[in-house]
Amino acid sequence: MKILSEITSHIFSFIVGVLALCATLTTCVIPISYIENPQNNVKYVALSLIPTVIIGCLLIKIQQVIRQITLQRIRVFALSMIAGIGLLWISVANLHPVWDMQALIDYASSFGDNDSLLFSDSYLHMYPYQSGYILFLYVYMNLFGFSNYLAIRMFNIGLVVLGIYFMSRLTGVIFPNDQIAEKNSLLISTLFSPFIFTATLIYGNLPSISFCLGACYFLLRVFRNRETIQISYGLLSIFFVFLALWFKPNSLIFLIGLIFYLLTEFVSRKKIKILILVIVNLCVYILASSLPVMMVENKHNVDISHNVLPKTAWIAMSLQNSYPRADGWYNDYAVNLYQKYNGDTQKIDSIAKKDIANRLRSFLHDPNEAINFMSNKITSQWSEPTFESLEIVFGSAETIPNNLSPDSKLQSSMHQGLLRRIYIMWCDSIQTLIYISSFCLIIKLRKNLSMKQLLPAIIMMGGLLFHAFWEAKSLYVLPYFMLLIPYAATCFAYSVDWVENRGKKVSSV
């Protein structure tokens, strides 16, 4: 395992180093029109540099103070702050849902009706994986009302708090270090606004992030020491995997990382219980992916599990220039194919494979085109500091009558004014700080990191690879970026010792 962990550490350090360099030199900003085409804005690169340095120095400076404050106090403070910021934001930005959010609410409100016409259209054939979240919305919004968007967004704030709680506990398990890293994780998560601001998102992404973090935390608790395997934590991890997959099947990326880690533990420990956990996790994936679809089909006597839009269509789309959106971002390619061929899966799959082959041949013929395309695609996701946390509120908001509140100075300023610019600069500073500090830790400890400590790194690299060949969207890479927080938090926990040791070496010369 030592060789595997060293190889993983070196690959991870290279990837994070490149991303840190990109984040330092570029800031991809979504235009004020909110079209999904983040472009580098040199102004923000320059403006965010000073706050990055100041915040970093302050975090180093307060490490001695943090050591004196109990973890419980910092946890209560941080989670209360996060809940307060979230409540303030959804009060300002409680607008009508945009994108597919309203469609999901419409399906949920119609789920209890006997009219199956809505469930027979092409949407659920193209996106059957939305079934789990639709069922959740049906139950939850039946209680509070299908037009009560504030109720679901308040629930989302609870999920944000839960996710950050699990993030800190995950950090504490990976890097115990007298709880300093866990304390820093709470503070950095409080500074990292995009996750808090996604509380307005009525979509399966947000619940899946929190539940995935819970699954990671409980899995690592299974192997708290060398001698014992605490299977009860394994069952809790599996439960959270089920919830994450129910809300968003793309949580499979996290599951693959968890299974990879389980297999490394099996090779090391030779315990049959570990293989059982692997098998149960695979069974849970099948169950969580198929059960919501079956429930929708049985309720409305429709068949949405066949004639599903092939995944090859999404891959083909992800390799295209998507102007006016950014390279590899969403365009109408897959939907147009589905409608043109009336859901003929085999025909769509055949055409998509040909388009993929043609695009790859084009890349081979012109490597510069391939490099430019992939670099643009990756930076537009990983160097976009807000992770579309404003886009999910204001994107297409102006097309809905009486949606925006012109008499709200806070909303107007966050939409297209001064607060929007300050928010982008703040997010850029925190994003760059997380990249640089996590890179510093990995470089410092790359020969000593265990597979347990590299679990977030493995999942993060899997997410980067997946979205390099799938639909690009900075919102979609948010959970993988957040997995850098444990490393950034630990970097600041060690920073005082590193500075003191360096000072001793200098004074002894």
C-alpha cells in the first residue's frame, strides 16, 4: 500500500498544483447576463490577490488562539454562522425556481394524481434519474405547499449545516492533530460561501453532497484502529450512500472511491467483512438507482426505464464546442437527437458513438485543439469561484414575470450590482486560498500520506476525470472541490509548527 499511496499522492499533488496555478492566474467569471460561459477576468485576478494573502495570514495568526478554544464552541459558532448566512441569503433570493427546478416541482405536484399524461412525456425518459428527488419533493412539499419555495430552501440550509458538520468530522478522522484541523475545517467552511448559497437550489445535488460526506466519514470510522472493524459504522455509511444515490445517481463517483478504499483495506487486513461491505454497497447502488424509477412506473403505469437517453449522447455533447455556452457545457445536442429519432435508443447510441469517434480523430489530428478545448473546459469549471451559486438564482430569472424584486436593494445588488462583484472577489480569494494551502500540505506530506488520508483525494480526482468527459458545469464539481478543505484545514493546523521549525533552523545557522 505504501507504493500505491505514494503514487496517488504524487498524481494528486500535480493535479492540485495545476489547479492552484490556474486559480491564481485566472478567475473565470460568469457574465452579468448569466449565460453559462465563464470567461477569465483579469480584474478579479488582481483584486482578489490581496484578500487571499490577508485571509491566509490571519488564519495562520489565529492558530494559537484556536488551540485554546474547545472544538464544541467553534462547532456551535461556525454552524450557527452558516445557518444564519443561509437564512439571510434565502430571504433575499427566494425567487421562482429556474432551469429544471420548476419541472421537478411540477412532476412532484402531479405524482399523486391519477392523470399519467405528464409522466408519459419525454422528460423522464431522458432524465429517469430525477425520479428519486421528485418522490422526495412529493412527500416534503405536500406538507408545506408546492409553491412554498422557502420551505424547501430552509430544509436545504439544514443539509448545508449537516454537510459541513460531516466535513469537519471527516477532517478530524483523517488528520486528528489535537482537533486543530477539524476546527480549521469548520472555519474555512464558514468562509466558503458557495456551498451555503446553494441552499436556493431545488435539485438533488445539494442533499447528495451532504450525504456523500456522511458516507465518507462513517466509512473511515469503520477502520478507526488497526485491530478492529466497527461494522456498525459500515452500515451507517451504506445508509448514507443509499440516500446520496437516491437524490443524485452521480454520487456513484463517491461510491467508486469508497469501494476503492475498501479494497485497499481488504488487501491490507485480509478481512472478509470488508468484502461484504463492498458487495452490500454495490447492491445498494442497484437498489437506490432502480427503486425510485420503479415507484414512478408503478404509480402511473408508464415505462421510463426503457428508451432512456444513452450515456454516449452526453459524452458526445461534452466533447463539443457549446457556444454561446463554454466548451463542453450543456447544449441541445442530446435532447435534439432524442426528439429527432423519437427515443430510438439504438439509433441515438450509434450516431453518438460516430460523433465521439469523429471528435477524437479531430483531437488526434490537431493536438493543440484538444489541449485548448480541455484546458478551457476544465478551467471554466474549476476556476469559476462562485460554482454557479448566483446562476442558480438569477439565471433566466428575468424571463419570469414579477420574479425579481426591484425594491430590494440587496437582491438588485447581488443580481447585477456592487455586492455581486464583492461576492465574486471573496469567493475567488477563498477558492485560491484552499487550492494553495491544500497543495502546500500535500507537497509537505506526500511521502507520508496513508490511503485513508487520500480518500478525499481519490474521489476528487475521480470527479475531475468524470467531468472532463461528461457535461461540464462548475456547480457539478462543487462537491469534489470541497474535498480539498480537509487538506487546506490541516495545512493551517501545521503552519505554526512549520514556521517555528523554520525559524529555529534559520537562527541556528
